[in-house]
Amino acid sequence: MSDTSPLFEPLRAGDLHLPNRVLMAPLTRSRSHEDGTPKDWAQTYYAQRASAGLIVSEATQISPMGKGYIDTPGLHTRKHADAWRKITDAVHANGGRIVVQLWHVGRISHVSLLPDGAQPVSASDVRAEAKTFTRNGREDCSQPVALTQDGIARTLDDYTAAAQFAKQAGFDGIEVHSANGYLLDQFLQDGSNKREDEYGGSIENRMRFLSQVLDRVSKVFDPSRIGVRLSPLGQANDISDSNPEALFTQVIDMLSARKLAYLHLIEEFFGANTTDEDRAMLKRLRARFDGVYFGNGGYDSAAAAQAVASKDADAIAFGRAFIANPDLPERFRRAAALNEPDQSTFYGGDETGYIDYPFLER
């Protein structure tokens, strides 16, 4: 039996005090109302998983234009905040901590999901060779339009408002989603950013939008309660860069200087081919961050404990395992068998595969 004790040492991530290092990754479940209001089931779902060192909520759109999939939650109205407040109260009542992942999908969307059939927005008018989920099932992403300067300004206002709603909803902090080929990632990476203004061209320019978002949300939450998620390997949603190590070296240096609560890297996207060269680059990148580092991707309990013990990571976020095992930390502690996740119930549906996975017997 491997020693998992490193996973049960407490951790301070900025002003977030985590009792263990087994974290719940953000997990899209597509079970909100059509208007983005979380359903009551979500109170049970998140409260069941409150033993995580930290819950990062499912990706939550900051505006109607930030939506890219059916039945995903929002945080841009008072109604949304009130529904999320019931969730955070339930998590806190069970002794947990929860941050919300703020999300704008950018070009990974479809006109049927957006207000008045609007086209998705992105850094540039480069269409993603990717699909999204609509009422008709999986459909090709729609042709985007480049955000204007006014559009960027409005989107920055949307991030501010979403952070304010997050505070009203009782979240312990926020995670800015800048990964997986969504809007902020579309600005960072030159495969999707062809702009010729101050938001395009050089790495410094392509980082500007993310930096401005962090400026805005840091006026609502102290940086010690803000995390950022990145995916330097570009394994999702047709995202790419001509020199990812140079890009993400500068991005991570910028984040490090901000004294954030944590950096959350996707080290391996489920089903992707990650090479030894990829892993070496990730190791160099995460070494540049002067702060708490969350790893994510391809870990089991033994690998997670080894990563923490060797200081390759401060904590590990688990996705699929937390879907099927609401008491995942206790299962790791007791070296108990894990429930197998039912992938057919991951996205959409009712309580089945959402709040009915069994706990260990006490």
C-alpha cells in the first residue's frame, strides 16, 4: 500500500486554508436551468464533496455571451447569485471551502446558445475546428467575430460584475479560467490571436487581456483569494501557439508577481497524448511560479502523494474520480476501492450519476 499521508497535510494557499491536498477540479455537468440558474440538486452535489481540500466549481459563465454549452451555470444576475449562495452555504455547513471558476468560452460556442443568435466573440475571426453541445447535440462551433475595443471593455466590466456576484454568493474566492482554448486562452495563443492592436502580436500584448481581467477582479477579491487556470499544452478546442514555452513562461512570471492564491495547470487533458518533452516543459514552467501550485491530469492517489512529497506540486485536483466518489479524500486515506464513473451521465440528465454515487460505510 502506498503512503498517501502527504495528501492529508494542511495547506495555506494565500488566504485559503485547506485541510488536505485532494482538490475537486472544475467539472462541467450541464444540469443548470436554461437561464443559467443552478438547480437545487447542485446544493446536494457540492455539499456531498465538501471533504475536498478545496472545491473549484464547474465553469460558470460571466455573461450571456460567455455561454458555450447547454445548461451550464451563470453568475451574472442576482438570481444566479442567490442560487449559488444556497450552494456555498451547504458546502460551508459541511465544513468545506469553494471557489467559483469564472468562464467566458469565446469562440467555443454556437449562435443558438447566444442572445438573439449573435455570433461568438474571440480575439480574432478565426473559427475553431471544434464542436460544442447544443439542443441538437454536438454541433460545429460557429464562426466568431473579433472583439472590438468596446467589446473588450464590456467584457472586463462583465468580469468585475461576476466577481461581485461571487462575493455576494459567499464563495471563498475565484478561479479565472484561462485554459482549454476559451476566451482568455484565445487571446494568449497566436493560433487564434491574429490582432494587430495592443492585444495582439507580441507576447506582452497577448497577455494584456488576462492581466486586465486580473486587475479588475483583484479590486473585488484580494489576490490571495484568486487562482488562475492555464493549459500550456494546448490539448483542447483547437488552441495552439507557435512557441508555447516562451508564451507561458511570461504568463506565469506575470502571475507569480501578483501573489495569487495559486496557479492551477492542466498537465494532461483526458485522452490526449502527452509526451516526455511536454512533461519536461511543464516542469520548467511550474518551477517559475513563486506560490502554491495545483497539478491536474492523470493522477491516482499514489502519483498525487508522490508529487506532493517531492514538492512537484502542493496539491492535486481530481475530476472524474470526484464525480463518482463524493468522499474521495476518505477513500484515499483508507486505500478503499473507488466507484467507477458512468460517463453516459457526465453531461445533462437528472440525479442519476450526479448525487447518487455511494459513500463508504463508516
